[in-house]
Amino acid sequence: MSNLKLIKNRIRSVGNTKKIAQTMRMVSAAKYAKAEKELKLVRSFGQGATQFYEIAEVNPPLKPESQLVIALTGDRGLCGAIHSGISKAIVADIEQSPKLKANTKIICVGEKNRAILSRIYPEKIIWVASDVGKKPMTFLDAGLIAEQIVQSQADNNFRQTLIYYNKFVNAASYNASAINLFEQRAIFESNKFLLYDDVSAETISCWVEFATVTMIYWLLKEGNTSEHASRMNAMENASKNAGEMIRGLILTYNRTRQAAITRELTEIISGASAVEDK
């Protein structure tokens, strides 16, 4: 009987877990639908900055001596391997060049990547942005992050800046991607920048700051949409797994109960047979 009670309690516990997973999936689905709509509006602004770099043929240095790596993730879990995928991509790229590895600094936007990267490169992290993903990211929040990035670029004179983020593909997939964030110096060194007449250094400086904020805002929306989609899928899988566990536990419960009944019947019949024999 104690065995049956344990199995019954286990069924109730897994059932409660299934209900929580289903509720979280519904919440994530609603947030994902909203985030996807916002992403469609923001993408045009962010991609406009990258198109300028392409048209002006602004290219990253072939052999950079130093670099700033920016990891865009969030603070919340229960969304699969979406955060650890960014960390794996960063580690893989940094480890390719021992010389560049020594002159690499990291900015973590989100606590999840900070927790991972601080175990591997604790001395390389120069700034961390917390409370990312708990509330919808605004353009002002992106501006504060971009301000810290621009300040770090100016203080350390990095030759290359890479932003790692989760690129949203659809509700079922995303890609850990990297994009270059160019400074004013890289623009002046580009091949086709001289085609733009009467463009002063001050104008370019203002544009670079605005483009940095716009790109950060866009990439944060990409990551946020990917996170909600990943969490929605993770909670759906958790709900399915809980259902399978419940079915297995019910089968075990019924078999154990049937065995207990059979044993009791056997004892009763044996006892009755012993009385008749007397």
C-alpha cells in the first residue's frame, strides 16, 4: 500500500508540473507573437546601418590585434540551449588565435552568458548589463548599452568589434550569429567612403553612435524573439514528456495495484483452503 501511495503522489506531482509547463507555454506563445511583430518593424532600421557598411565597402581588418566581443543574451532560463550556444560560438572564435585571445575583452548583455563566460574568461569581462529580458527592451535601454560599448571602444582602441546574437529564423529555429560593429576609423579607411562629398568627421561620429544604438536594439529584438520561441518549444516538449511520464506511472500503478489484489486473493483462498482441510 505504501508503494501505491508513493506512485500516486508521483502522478500528482508530475501532473502539476505538466500544468505549469502548459501555462508557461501559453504565456511564451503570447510573448512570442508580440515580439515577432515588433521584430518585423525594427529589422528595417537595423539592416539600414549594415547596408551602408556594405555599400561603402567597410571591411573588418584581416588580422586584428585586439577586439571587443559583445554577447547578447538574457537573464531568464527554461529556454533550451539558446544562451549556451552564444557562449560556445564566442569561445570557439576566441580560441582560434592565441595572439588575439590575449587582447580580447568581453561585454555581457544578460546574466546567462556572464555566468558561463566568467568561468572561462573571468579576467576578460569588462562590463555586464543585467535585467535583460525580464521586461520588453526599449530604445532607451539599447542606447545605454550602446553608450557603454562606444566608451569601451574609445578607451581601449579596439581594432575589431563583434556582436554575437541569436538570429531569429522561424518559430522552430534560430542561429547563433556574429556581426561586425564598425568604428568611425574603419569608415574613413573604407574604399568607397570618398564617394560621399562634404561629410565631416562630426557627422560620421553622430551617425556611428546612432547606428550603434539602432543595431543593438535590432539585435536585442532578434534575440528576444528567438528566446520566446525557444522557451515556447521547450515548455511544449516538457509538457509532452510529463504526459508520457504520467502514462508510464499510471501503468505501473495499475500493475502494482493488480499485484496487491492478486496477492490478497491468494492469501484469502489459501486461508480458506486451510480451514476446509481441517
